[in-house]
Amino acid sequence: MKKLGVAVIGTGFWGKNHARVYKELESTELIAVCDVNPERAKTIADQFGVKAYTSTSQMLKNKRIEAVNICTWSTKLAKEALKALKMKKHVLVEKPMATNTKQAKRLLEIAEENSVCLTVGFLMRFIPGLQKIREAVESKKIGDVVCATAKRVSQWPERIGDVGVVKDTAIHDIDIMKYLTNEDPIGVYAKTGNMRHRSFEDYAQIMLTYEDGKSAFIESNWLTPYKTRKLVITGSEAIMKLDYITQELWIEQKKKTVQPKYQFKEPLKLELQHFVNCIINNEKPLISGIDGLKALKIAEAALKSSAKNRLIKLKW
């Protein structure tokens, strides 16, 4: 079977993981990695036995490369994704996809013009427990959804950053709410601030409201001394709780609480295999460029809400 030629742009912590997974997948051949830091690029390239580049423009000329993953800093994502799409490469771009919605829309346009796959790295969707929650919501196993609450908090080491906690962290849960409800919120109200990080907000509380009356609450910060990644879905008949870290799922019903058993799976491997399958089989990805655009629009609305101290109504 012919393997898909892939490359990774950005070889920091997350990019290194992308490269590792591509080496492990039977359906892909990791051709190259690229990073502006020559030493880091060479270190990762040597580790996986591939070619190192410091120029994405040069790397993208390699015809063996059919797809690329963009794992750069957030403010560089759209620029690098645009280069790759213009070279007719299939692209998985990490969240938040772009600096703003204008850039994100441009990526969608170029991907469509060149008939290539564009997907966004919302990793949480590939956690088996979350998929089970979505199935329960769709089948109304827990009744009608009343509310969803997400908590994504942990300490963040002092570093030079290019976006705040809303676009870096809370955007995961913004996308999850879309995935679970299959609806776009009509309003956003948020409070954000910075306690320890001077340049960007390091905590956020976001409320999303929907047409039918249900709501979602998202708490995210870089302050809490221990890492928590949890989701609670309150239905009219039951409550479902998911721990993203352990992948444990609980269903609390009137007379009993059950814990479904299923195999622990690495979400990143599931995500990248799905990306590859979509390219090989010419299928639409689970997460489209439009999903990325919508999540970014809601994140921008949350920041605007906090700045103006009022509800921001959304039009779709």
C-alpha cells in the first residue's frame, strides 16, 4: 500500500508528538520536519530519520510531501497554512487556526480553490468518552440537554506567548460545545483577566446561550496549581461526567451511577489517522475549516464581551 507523504511544521513539544505519531502510523511516511530553530529542527529530524528544513517555502517544494501539519506559534499558523494550501498540500492546522476570522476565511477559500483537505486540530473530539457523550445526547439517552460545564485549568510556566487563555485553551471547549449540541450559540458573555501574565488574559469564564434556552459554561485558566480537564453534561434524565486526562466516564442516573468501560486510546493518533484516511478516501473530515472559523468567532466574541462588559449577540 502506498504511504501518504507527510511533513510537520514546528517541532516544539506538540510538533514533536505529531512527528512521532506519523512515524508510528502504517499509512504514512514522514518525509521532513521544519522549524525556524535549526538546532531543534535537526534534533527532531535526526530522531526520526528525516530531512530537516528551516524554510517552509523550500520544504513545500518537495513533491513527495502531500500533507502537512502546522504546529507553529498561534499567530504564525495562518501564514504557514496559507503557504501549504497554495502549494496544494492537504493541511491540518493546530488551533486556534488563525489570529482572526478574516485570516481563517482566507484559508477556507484557498483550500476550496485547490480542492485540498483542511482540518483543525481540535484534539478533544477524538477522545472516546466524548464521542460516547455525543451519542447519548443525540439519542436522548440522558433526556434533553439543560446545561454543559467545562473546566480546563492548570498552571502555565512563565514564557513568551502570543495568545491568551481564550484562544489557546478555552477554544477547545468552545468547539466541544458545538460538537455536542450541533448548534451555534446566539450569545456570549465572558469575564477575563490577567493575574500573572502581563501580555494576555490568563483566566476566563465564558457563558454561551442557545436558541432553545440551554446554556454552556466554560472555565479556563493558567493559574490553578493542579491540572484539571473535565466536562459535565446535565440532561433532564441523567448527568454525564468525563475526565479528559484519565478518559474515565460516569453516567449518573436517578437510581444508580454507572461507569462505561472502553479501551484507552491516544487521541492524537486517532486524529492524525482520521486526517490521513480523509485524504486517501477523499472524505470530509470530522472537523472542517468552518468548525475552526466558528470556534474562533466565538473566542473573539468572548474577548469582546469581557472588554465591553456586556453580552455579545452572534449572527451566523
